[in-house]
Amino acid sequence: MSLLTVEALDARHGLLQAVRGISFTVTAGETVALVGANGAGKTTLLRAIAGAHPLSGGRVTLDGADLAGVPAHRRAALGLALVPEGRRLFAQLTVEENLLLARAAGRRGPWTLETVLGAFPMLQPRRHARAGTLSGGEQQAAAIGRALMTNPRVLLLDEVSLGLAPLAVARVYASLATLIAAGTTIVLVEQDLTRTLATADRILCVLEGQILAEGPAADMTRERITAAYFGLHRDAAGQGGAA
């Protein structure tokens, strides 16, 4: 049985329909990646799943329970944790304070202050530093760690590598490998195709709010993803141009 199910989801920004009838499922322990150009609707989709953006149609279920009308903070308590683009840490609080603050909003489980610091060893020497003084990679690690402190059933990660130096990206993804090995269920938005192909079990290519191509990562070539990324499949069918 699927842990997370998204059915015919629609979401708008005013008159603009950002997500158009998207459906997919995620099983426990699976890592699913959403790829697509800027403006494809990926961030809106994650926010809608987490309850941070209203739906205009469709539904989201977690382990069979319909989340219609359930606000974002209650979804977090049920096990949906969003790491938003831009990280949004409390800059004046320390790393440890940011992590402990999240614990109060979550569920009991294996992720504690010490296990999170163990998964993100770059945070250990910075645990008493204010979050605003961290490097970009350290902030991303702290943001993911903060979400883990809620002991989520599904971790929603938006633009993990955005704005980070290559070394910082490598360190963050090394920690993500630890999470995946521990059985964490992840829905990941990522622009780096190399990281995506190496990390995800399944890939969904999103264009103009719709899933244009999908499949196991092992079967998704860079050429196929790139074609979907720029709408070339639709060009070939005479249905439109690139985004």
C-alpha cells in the first residue's frame, strides 16, 4: 500500500494554474524526485502536499487518511515534513535551539538531537552557533535536521542543492544517503540531474504543472529527462513548444 498518494491535484496562484491534475504515489522507504524547469510547479506541488498552499482540486492521502482540511501544522504532526526552498531557519537561534524547537511539533521516533547530529556531522561543532552565521551547506543540513526532529513519515525536500558550492552539495548528499539507508521516505525537488539519477528510486518530470514523463531512475536517461524538461516530447507530437 502506498504511504503517500496524490490524486488529480490542482493548485493555483490567483488566475495562474500552477499544478494541473497531478497524480502519483510514494511507497514507504522510496525516494521520488521531481525534476523540471523553474516555474514548472514543483515547489507549489510540495507546498500543497504539506498543506502550506491551498488545493483547487484533487486530494492528498497519508497512509490512506484523507488530508482534506488538515492544516500544515497538523500534517507535520501526522508525519509530513517540508524543508522549504531557502531553508528558513530562525537566524538568531542556535542550531541546537532550531532542532529542539521542531521536536515539540512532531512525533516520537528514532530522530533525536543526537541522531540528527550524527547524520549531519558538519553540524556537531556548530551546534551552539547561531543559524544565521552558518554557511549555506550548514544551513541546508540544519533545515533537513530540523525536519527530521519531527520524525516524519515522509520528508519533502525542495531544491536541496540550490545556491550551494559543490563541496557543500557533496556533504549534504552524503548525509541524505545516510537517511535513505535508514529507510526514510523522501520526495525530492532537485535541479542537479547527476545527483537526482544517483539518489532517486523514481523520477517524475514536471512541465507546466503536469507530469510529462516518469519511471524508475535506472530507466530514465539524461536525454529522456532533458526532453521532458524542455517539453520536446510535446514538440514532437505537435502539441506545443518548450517551457
